[in-house]
Amino acid sequence: MRIILLGPPGAGKGTQAQLISKRFGMPHISTGDILREAIKNKKPVGLKAKTYMEKGELVPDEVMNKIVTLRLKESDCDMGFILDGYPRTKTQALKLDEALSQIRQKIEFVFYFETSSEIIIERLSGRRICKNCHAVYHIKNMPSRHANVCDKCAGTLYQRPDDKKETIKNRLEIYTQQTKPLIDYYQKQSKLTKVNGDLAAEKLFEVLLEIFAGRKSE
């Protein structure tokens, strides 16, 4: 299966991508993770993206297209993949379709996680990341045993700049403005399925599994 997960920041795309990846053995391709790794290693593409990410703005299409196209050519994507965080614009979607057609592949599922702004702000503003191993916690939903200390490696937990409330609001506004054409694009292809991103992770995963099962039985 070749799957795209769409939805605003904090909609739960990353969590669902991990669950799908584990269940079906497909790579979870998170553009956010790829970019943060590039920033950490001070790669040119990472330094270029950093200024946009810290302001809650979208990274330019040409940067994202190059990153994803290279990643999809790796052998672990031959039997399927889950895209999380890409495409974010219609231009990116067109470039993705072009790249996939060259290797005789196409997107089969596009899920849009409809999520309320209140839930998104609560999820993102409470998120904490380990500086060492990058494990993810939440001060309310999934706290560490000791405040600001990672359970796995005892590293320090911190709040990413793009998870602060004011930045989150800016990210949501930009997302809404720039992704409506993308949603329309996949709706016209009859590939888009809307799901409730406010649901608990376990319940939403059950919904996705039912959709996969229904498509296979057709």
C-alpha cells in the first residue's frame, strides 16, 4: 500500500503512521524527522529549512520535493510506504505523482485527519522531546516518570520552538490556507477519506484498519 496522511500539525499523523508501519511492515516516511535530522547534522538543506520551521512556516516546495523523491527511490519503499507531512501543497502533490509514475507506482490511500484546534494546541503545547534519543512524551497524556527526564536514556526533555502556543496558531493558519487546494486535488481523484483526528489513537487506528479491510474486499 502507498498511503498519504494529511492533517494539521498535532492531528496524530505520526502516531498512526507508526502503528500502520508496525502492522504492515512498511516504512514510515516523516519529512519532519528527515528535516530535523538534517538540521542536527548541519546539512545545507537542514540549515535552509531551519529558519522556516522555527517560524512555523512551510519549507519551500523545491526543498521538500528533492528530499522525498530521493527517499522513495530506496529499496524499502518498493512494496509500499506511509508519507507523513508530505505533500503539503498541490505543487508537491503534482511532483509526487510525476515521480511515482516514473517508477510505475501510484498513491492508493489519502487520509485527512479532521481535528479541532483546541485538541491540536493541547497535544502540541504539551509535547516534550528528549535531546539525546528524541523520544517523545506529553506532559498530560504520556508523561515521563521524572519531570523533564527521559525514561529511556535519562536525557533532558525540552519543548520544540514550533510547539509553543503562538507558533502553533501560526502553523494552523498557514496549513489551512495552503492545503485546501491539496485536499480538493485528492477529492477530485476520489482518493481522499476524512477521519476524525480528535479520536484517541487506538480508536482511530481501528477505523483505519476497517477502511483498509473494506478496500481489499471490494
